[in-house]
Amino acid sequence: MAELRIGVVGIGQRAPLAVPANRPGTARVVSCADPDPYALATARELFGPEAALHRDHRDMLADSLDAVFVLTPDFVHTEPVRFFLAAGVAVFVEKPLAITVADCDAVLAEAARTGTRLYVGHNLRHLPVLRRMRALIEQGAIGTVRSVWCRHFVGHGGDFYFKDWHAERARTTGLLLQKGAHDLDAMHWLASGYSRTVVALGGLTVYGDNPHRREGAATAAGRRMPDWFDADAWPPAALRDLNPVIDVEDLSMMLSRLDNGVFTSYQQCHYTPDYWRNYTVIGDEGRLENFGDGLSGEEATVKVWNKRRSGYRPDADLTVTFPADPPEPGNAEHPGSGADTEEGVAAEDGDGGHGGADAALVAEFLRFAAQGGPTETSPVAAREAVAAGVAATASLRAGGVPVPVEPPDPEIVRYFAAHQAR
């Protein structure tokens, strides 16, 4: 097949995600768009001198694109996604799909109406640790899943989410959606169900009291997160140059009941000293849990307790290890520990960002854009994650009242099941 001609809309923090799409003989980034001159200069660095540069994404159609990455800030996803779907250009849109359920539904409806391929970048579905946890669940290692818990320690939350547009409700709805959509989708995936009733509590407990706000515009024009990230700033009160507007919560706790009877619990804190995700899945015949998630290249393990009752046993009944430095593809051997041990799993398609998940994500999108077929990620599931985050945010801001999560249009669900369900 001829090389796919790829476009990139939004040259911000996630733009490097599209770099692996430059695969000679398979795909090539030929066009980029961003209204910010600083961003266009960055596009030159990332994608080379031959890529066409535009201030308006609508001008990119002149470059005869086959597929496009929409990597804009979340609150401006919807218009370019719908524009390219209507033009018949396959779309990769970064998660979360949108910041409102109405916008998610409009995007899904456009994809169904036009028949254009839509892919949402929920990279955690390609994270080796989570993939192995799901495989163990499917193999019956813990019986029938009854509950999924996730604790997200967002150790760099101050730098990542409180120094630019992420800090504003008008641009995110809230971090239970913007940041939480990643984990909500992962929990839905592990539980094989979707949230239908949620309750939540939380608040702006630390960063709201920090007086060291940036003066001037409410967005950091001409700058990207690496320009202001300071890993040595501790405690959180030591952070400087925060966004002028901060009205999202930095601590959130959410409970949900899924449509298949599974119960979930999600906690998110943006000022812990450590940064990782801990998932615990409890079945009626065992429990599994990860220690470390491999997202930053560190060693991680998944432990399963399923053979007998006891006090805490750090050795567990099964331990799966993931090496800190993934082995070369085709050589995934790495010794584990515990009563029974499986070999560690290297990231698919090499290591890359997010523990190899980003590279696998891009590879799947390129295959999907060229050939169609089933995908690990799901536009319907992406919409369900946003809907759960929206409902949880409403519950939190109403003092913890239960809020129902409305399911998507059954016709839309059937469309994607017929065209994209794995």
C-alpha cells in the first residue's frame, strides 16, 4: 500500500506522540496546524522541513491527507474532529474525547453518519501492566470480578495541571474528567462494564491557597509544560507561576456501580510525593494488584493472591514482573519472584513513551486508518469514561449526591460494535 499521508492538529505537549507515525513506507507526517507561531516552530523540529505548516486546520485538506492526529487542548477537540470526519479523513483524537457528553455524542454521531474511521487515544489499554492484569482476569485467575479500585497518586500534578488551562473548569470540566477519564476507561475495561450510578466528594485543598499565580493571560502562550516543570520543587506550596485561574479540584474520590453489577472506587490526588497508579481488582476467588505501573520506565509487578486465606503475604501466589529497562522485542525474559512466576512482558513495538503504550497506540491507529478492523481502544468506551467523569464531577460539586450516568444511543453502540469492536 502507498504511504499514509498524516496530519497533526495541535503542536502542544502531546505532539511528540505523532512522531512515530513517520514510518517510511507506511506513513509520513506531511501537514501540521496550530495558530501559535511557537507551536509551528516546534512542528518543524518534530516533523522536519517538508511538512506543510498551517495556522488553520481547515487548510490541511489541500495536503491530501489520509489520517490526522487531533492533539489540541481538550476543550477544542470537537470542531476539528468533526471537520475531518466529515471530510472522510481517519481521525486519532487524544483522550479525553471531549469535555462534555454532548460533544462526545456529536463526534460519535458524525463518525457513524460518515462512516469515517475514529480512534481515541486511550493509551492505558496498551500499557503492559494493565494488559497482563486484564489477561489474568480473562483467564479466571481471580474468579468473577466484583470490584475494581484505583488510587492515582499524581505527584507532578502541580506542574502538569495547575500552571495552564487544565486548572480551569471552563476548559476541562474538572480533573475527575480530564485526568480521571484515563483511569475510568481502564477500570471499565478491567471490569467489562460501564458506570451507571456515581457519587463523589473532593475539593481544592492545596493549590487554591497558593498565592503565587502567573500574571497576565490565563494561558501560557509560547510555553509548554517542560518549560516550567521543576521536579525539585517540594513541598507543593513551593510551586510558583501557577495559573491565574484555579477552580478545579486537586483531591477527588469517586464510587460507582457499573451496568454489570461491579462496584468501583477511584481516588485522585495531585500533591503526593510519588507519581503512579495502583489498581486492585477483587474477584470472588482472588485478588490482583499492581505495584508500580511502568509508565516512567521503572520496574513494576502484578501480584495475585488466589490460593488460600492468610495475613498479608508479600510473596503472593503469582508475581508477574516488568523490568525497569524493557528487553529488546523478541527477548522478553526477565526473572520474577514469589511462589509462582511469569516472565516479564516487554512493551509491544518497543519501549517508547508511557512504558511502550504510546508506540503501540500509534501502530494500532496506523493499521486501523489503513485497513480498518477491531481495535483495543473504543470510541464508545471513551464516551462512557467522559460521561462517568462528568457525572462524578456533578456529584462532587453537589456535596456527594448520587448522579446517574446516561448510556449512549443504542444505535451508535451497534454501529461501533459492527465496525470496530474487538
